[in-house]
Amino acid sequence: MSKKIKWGIAGLGNIARKFARDLIGAPQAELIAVASSDIDRAKAFQSEFDAQKAYDNYEDLYHDPEIEVIYIASLNQNHKSMSLAALQAGKGVLCEKPLGVNTKEMQEMIALAQKQNCFLMEALWSRFNPAIRKAKQWVEEGQIGDPKFLFAEFSFYRLNVESSHRLLDPKKGGGVLLDIGVYPLFLAYLIFGKPKNIAAQSLFANTGVDVQTSMILQYENAQAILYCGIANESDNNAKLGGTEGEILLHGFWHNTQKVSLTQCGKTIHAEFPSTGNGYIYEINEVNRCIASGKKESELWSHNDALELGRMVEEVFDKIRQK
Ligand SMILES: NC(=O)c1ccc[n+]([C@@H]2O[C@H](COP(=O)([O-])OP(=O)(O)OC[C@H]3O[C@@H](n4cnc5c(N)ncnc54)[C@H](OP(=O)(O)O)[C@@H]3O)[C@@H](O)[C@H]2O)c1
């Protein structure tokens, strides 16, 4: 692949900065333009990451004829409207997770991507992490026998933020399930697929969003215990046990650089050191897909995003019944 893919970024907050750091180091990517609701933020971002243009509105970015793909890095409640507008303008879209705040939104986005014949992917970056792919390969090779039990959590202490913070504000798509619960659910889906059923319970903030959510996923022949929360610190390891061995994904497992395989009392390690923030792998995947004319990734397809969205909805149904 020789041609560089031309990128734009819309919504210039915390995650956009981390992503841009990796994007400008990607061999097949070029940052053409960035757009923010705040021109000072756009100009500062342009200068920090050496983008060619800075816009004070998203529409100009969507209609910039040079750009091929736009990374949507705004808050959850804006993912659908911003992705639809970019797709309508004929751009490919990499949209931050969750793709939409529910599957109805996701279906609308996927339908428009198909109608417009444009690339669309949820930025589920863990799917492209080489250590997680190694763990998946070990499972497929039968290295742990039949996988039977997954324990995965994603938690850190962040209850000390203002109630207007995106994590706690329901109007900003807050709550831990949408923000970080998607990761353990993703890992269960990657290993075991769709569960037969899900049990879940949550504790809630005064704002009404969940701040601790525990889930048990039931499969025909396996179980997963998953947790997400902003009430406690954790090593954030994930463990996958099978009939003949165990895999440890070292914390923070969703962006891990190391996985270990234990069989018959012997442990081997696979390490994938990275100097960036961990987004390079999804960036490379988007570049590869767009350069080869693909409209979705085989590793994280539209259907995968929808299935994960359905799992999230099932958990929401359960925690809201309590
Ligand atoms: N993949 C990951 O590792 C990861 C990690 C953290 C978050 N995320 C996801 O990334 C997205 C953004 O998270 P973030 O932490 O970057 O958020 P953030 O810094 O709080 O805000 C991101 C951008 O959202 C826009 N925005 C729209 N309405 C806003 C409002 N009412 N208040 C504040 N900002 C508003 C702003 O864009 P303008 O610049 O245009 O004004 C802002 O710069 C979320 O969907 C989150 O789920 C992903």
C-alpha cells in the first residue's frame, strides 16, 4: 500500500489528542484537517499535530474534497448525527465507541454507509490489539482446550468528577456500561460469541447513570463474569480458563502489550511493545480497508458492532428492571 489515506478529525477533546498522536506516526496516514466547535481549540490542535487545515465547524470538514475518512471523536450522543453527516457528504467514517447509544442508531448509520457505499467502522480499538489477537489465536489453536470461563473487568476510580462530566451526565451518554462496559462485553463476544442470556446488576450515581455494573453471561458450555466501574482501582487483568490451560491478559487488558499462556504448570509470554497510545492498529486497519476499497472491516464488521450493541441493550434492560 503506497498511497497515504487522507484523514480529518471532528471533535477535538481528550481522546482525539491521543488518537492524533498515533495517527501522525502512521506510515499510511496523512492528517489533512481538524474541526471543533471552538476555533481556538481547532487551531491549537492543528499546530500541535501539524494538520494542514483547521475548521471552526464540522460541515466544512465533511465537505473538504481532499479528505477520505473522518474520525468522529465527539461525545456519545453526537456519534450518530455526526457520522450521518459525514457519510452523507461521501466520507468514510471511523466513529468512537459506542457506534450509537442504541442499536436503532447503529442501524441507521450502517444503512446510510451502505447506501452511500462508504466505509464505516466503530473504533473498537481492542479488536486490533496484537496481544489480544494472539490470545484469540491461542484459543483457536486449542492451546487451552475448550474455553470455559472468562473473567474480565475494566475499572478505575473516577467518582470524584463533577456531575456534568461526560461519565456522569446522562445527556452526554454517560454511565460506565456505555463508556467502558463495552470492553469486557467485547472480549466475551470475541471468545464465545453471543451469549444465551445475561444477568446484570448496577449501582447508580445521583444523576441516574450506572457507576458499577456486574454481568454474568451464560453460554451453552461456558460462563463469563464481567465488571465495569468507576468506584475502585484495579489491576484490570483478564483471565480466560479452558479445559487444558489458562490465558492471562495483563492489565489494562483492553490495551495490553502482554499475554501469558499457562499449560501443565508452564507459562509462556507473548509481548508486543508499543511506543504509542495503542490506536495505531485500528488506524492501520482503516487505512488498509480504504486503500483496498472495503466498506467495512472483517475484524470488526457492522454486524459485530450491532451484536455488541445488542448485548449492551440486554444489560441495560436487566439493570433498569431492578
Ligand atoms: N477509544 C478510547 O480509548 C476512548 C477513550 C476515552 C473516550 N472514548 C470515547 O471518545 C468520545 C469522546 O471522549 P473524550 O474523553 O474525548 O470527551 P471530551 O474530551 O470530554 O469531549 C470530546 C469532544 O466532544 C465535543 N462535545 C460535544 N458536546 C459537548 C459538551 N456538551 N461538552 C463537552 N464536549 C462536547 C467537543 O468537541 P469540539 O472540540 O468540537 O467542541 C469535545 O472536544 C466518547 O464517545 C468516548 O466514549 C474513547
